[in-house]
Amino acid sequence: MPRIICAGLIAADLVFDVAEFPVKGTKNRATGSHMTTGGGALNAASTIASLGGDASLAGAIGDDASGAFLRKKMADRRIDDQFVSTIPRIPTSRSANMLTPDGDRTIINHRDSALIPCDFALPPEFQFDAALVDTRWSEGAALIVKAARRIGKPAVVDAEAPVAHAAQVLALASHVVFSEQGLADYCGGSDAAALTLAQKRLGNWCAVTRGPLPVLCHDGRCLTEVPTYPTTAVNTLGAGDVWHGAFALALSKGCSENEAVHWANAAASLKVSRPIHDETLPTAAEVDALLGSGSTQSREGSQ
């Protein structure tokens, strides 16, 4: 079973179902609400565990009720939390999420600066088959990425805005996957030209996820479009995190980048088709079944 370490943001999400996004200065009533897990690192680790991988999590939570809630979720999902620090007298990172009937979401997150562990240490030998880090904790991410690259393991960065402070992590990684917002922050746009510029700057394999649109990938030689799987989205919250977890797991199994992107696209498609109150994550059998139900063709072009 591949073992993957995920490092970065860990949060408690309060989700509100709303008919439409609120107008400034108004009071609005939600049709539903509930608390769930959030943060790219925790969501990705949860995905890896659901897909059959062995997930370890690195980051920090506060010593409060939200932190206890998240610790229980980690245990329930069989996530190794030995690298998750609890910071006394600091609130756990939390997000307010508004979800509309079309599945679109708006997120407001607060994370105290003290929730950046300063005493994080990995074992002397890197014990993982891949690493997945985000740009929320650049110091820890750099340490983990260096350790993974030192022994030739995949080191994936979830590049979400702002990314400028994590420039070292981006350059060290084997794979950098931008969100549209992250790529726009780094290169001023989220199209093929911007991705090509990012790849030239970094020199590693780069991609940008674009919701239902094809994922753009650049390996230094050519640009490739990998189509997503048609679905009716009812909940896009955490879809990118599911994508990154599935992608890192596929790479750890020896899949090519193209195969890993197809697998991640399928996992994310299954995720967004499930309502917000359904916290079950895709399994490997479900992803493989979707992949086997129909073929898609990647399109390449010289750049």
C-alpha cells in the first residue's frame, strides 16, 4: 500500500446551503448547514485513504473543540496524525463556505499565523512513496519536498494563491499543479500561455486544473489537454483537494503523468456529483469503473 504524506492547511468547515450568493449588507437564511473537514492537506489525505492509500498528515490545529472534531475525523478515516501539532491557546483554522444549488462555492478562511509549526521534523529517512504539499506552509513544504526528491520520490505541490512566498517549494517540486487562481497569481493568467510561462520558469512538470474544463499539462516539451468526465456538479467544495490526492496516489503507484491526471479527473468527477451532506469519498473501485465506462483522448500541441 503506497504511503503518502500530505502537508499544509487543516481546517474545520462550516458549510451553508444558500439559494444564491448574498448581496452585500443583507441578511440571508440558509436552507441547511453542517460542520465538516476542510483544508487542502486534510481533504487530500482523506481522499488517499478512501482510495486505498496509506495517508499521513502534517500541519497544525488548535487546542479547541474544532481541533478535537478534526482529530476524531482523522482517526475515523485511518489517517496517521503523528505529524499534526496541537497549538495551545490558538483557535483551529476555520472556514465559512457558501454553497449554491449549482454546486459552486465561495470560501472565507481564517488561520492564525501561530498555526504554522516551527518545530516540525521528519524522521531521518524519508518513509513515504510520495509527498503532497500546499503553499500554506512553505517552510514545512520545502523540508518535505527536499526529502522526497532526495530519494527520487514524487513531490507534488498544490499551488493555490498566494504562491509568491512559496517560490522555493515550486522550484524544488517534481510536479506543480496550479488552480486557476494560483496560476493567475504566479503568471498573470490561467490559460495555456500562462502555464507555458510557469513551466519555463520552474523547469518541472506543471498543470492547471480548471473545473469542468480540460486539465492543461506541460512537461517541458509539449502542452497536453486532458479532458474531464461529464457530470452534474452539486458540490464543488474540496474537489481540487480530491484531485490532488488522487493524482499523488497514482504517481506513487508508478503511473505516468497522463494516466495520473485521468485518474484524478475521474475521482474529482465522482466527488462533485455527491451532495454536500454525503461525506463519502471516491473509492479506487469507483474510479476504475468510471475510467472503464468510456475513453477520453488527450490533445497535444507543441509549445
